[in-house]
Amino acid sequence: MTAQTPPSPPAGRDLLAGKVVVITAAAGAGIGSATARRCLQEGATVVISDQHAARLTAYRDELAAEYGDRVWSMPCDVTDDRAVTGLIAESVRQFGRLDVMINNAGLGGTSSVLEMTDEEWLRVLDITLNGTFRCTRAALQQMVAQGGGGVVVNNASVLGWRAQKGQAHYAAAKAGVMALTRCAAMDVAGYGIRINAVAPSLATHPFLTKVMSGDLLAEFESQEAFGRGAEPWEVAAVIAFLASDYSTYLTGEVISVSSQHP
């Protein structure tokens, strides 16, 4: 199949005007950075966070050149609960409140369970699942303290549903993110807080070449209905929808952002 040319990103429509949004793993060239830009295009004030401080500063400066003081950054390691609570506290100190928490931080890799070490398993679970839990908990506590209302959007994966060789740790973590999303949504529905997730199949960005070969990437792209992976902004657009008032009756849902159908 010949890959279809990706469309151009749509213009912002102020879907998040006046909202304060915090995004983890938002530096670089993947879904997190695309989500930061989309939220800014939709009128939000955005706090970007990442474990990689230098890359984070560079991306903040790039966004600030276009969006000024509507973007702020703070490094955060989602495996450190004190860092997570500090991120939320400092974001609120900077902008007065928290309206949207987008949990994008995750770690992949390829390893058969035959050779996978405890360290490999635990590292992926701690960043991808436990990190999402820590950030969700801290955000929810802040939203409840504000009087309720607010949105959490988690980044899951279609591998939370599907089997793929060498992905037991990552798939288990993402399935856990899906279950966390559903159950936590029930815990806070009474406070008017919504929690949903996206589950991308394949979002194409430069970091992918660090974790998979070109041949494997081409194989996965050929399995998509459009003959290509999603552009990161295409996933970010769905995240922005879930964060916005266009999805006020959605909670505990996992939305597949995929053109791959087995």
C-alpha cells in the first residue's frame, strides 16, 4: 500500500481558552510536545514537564517565542512522588489553578519474557503505569481542593488490548493505564472531574528509530489503513478534544487513535 500524505493540522478554535494544562514528557518530537503545541493553539496556558531538563528548556524557549508567558516549564521525574507533587504545587503557584492534567510519560522497549530482567520489567511499569498513577493522584487531589471540576487525559496504547511480540512489559503497563483510567474516573465523578485516555496504535516521530528498526517500523506502517503512522499532532488533537468541554459526558473511556483493525 502506498502511504497517504498526512493532512495539515487544523487551526486552533479556543477549545481550551482560559484553561491551565500540565503535560508530562512534553519535550522532544513526540505526542507530548505535539500536545503542548495543540493546547497552546487552543488557547490554554501550558506547563510542560520532562525528565530531560536541557531538552525541556529548549522546547519551552521555542514555544515561548510564539506564545509568550502562556508556556512555562519544570523538570519532573514521574518515578519520584516528591517531584510529581512539586510539579503540581509549582504549577498552581505559577498560574493559580489546575484544570487539565495530561499524563504522557511512558517508557517502551523490546524484550522477550524469556530474557526480560526484573529491572527491565519494573522500570517500564514504574514510569508508564506507576508514574501515571502518581500524577493522576496529585492532580486529582488539587482539583478536589479547588472545589471540583477538571480533566485528566492519559496516554495508553492499543497494546493494552493487542498482543505483540517482545512487548509484555509495555503492554501490561498500558493495560494498567486503561484500568486505572476507568476506575479512577468512578472515584471522582462525584466531584465533576473526568478521566479518559487515548490509545494510539503508531505515532511516527524521530524517537521511534531508537527503539525499533526501520524494517519493523515500515511493517507496522503497512498494517495501518492509511499506509502510515499517525502524525503526533493527530493524537494531540484527540487529547485536546478529551480535555475540552466538547467531551463533557465522556469519562472512564479509552479512545483508540488508530487506523489498524485486525
